[in-house]
Amino acid sequence: MGGDGGLTGEEVAVLALERRGWATPGAKERAIREELGLAPVRYYQLLNALLDAPRALAHDPVTVNRLRRVREVRRAERA
């Protein structure tokens, strides 16, 4: 665990990447690979787990709540 509310450096970086806007298709996936050194599938697994973590909500409530809303809409669309 890191010193940022119990988040690891990788978790902080994932949330920071989610705060950014993406101008072109593929730009986010490229940033995931180049900046974080992760496969996009692994990135999204980490992100989904973070959305359920109280420490992530405490660190970045705006981003986490926005992503939780998006996730709920997508789940409702699939149901």
C-alpha cells in the first residue's frame, strides 16, 4: 500500500488516467500501455476493483462516482 489513502502508486495512476480526456480513438489504450505498462484488459480489471474500494472513493470522489454511474448505466443496459 502507498501513502495516498492506502492506494498503491499503480492505483493512483489508474485514477489519474481516468480523469483525463481522450481526443482520438485508441489514445487511451496507447496511454495505458505506454504510461502504465499494462494491457488494457488488466487496466480495466484494476479500475473495476477500484470503483468498489472505499479508499479510491476517498482519494478521488468525483472520478470514482462518475465511473460508478457509467458502470451502472452499462449494467442496466445489459440487463
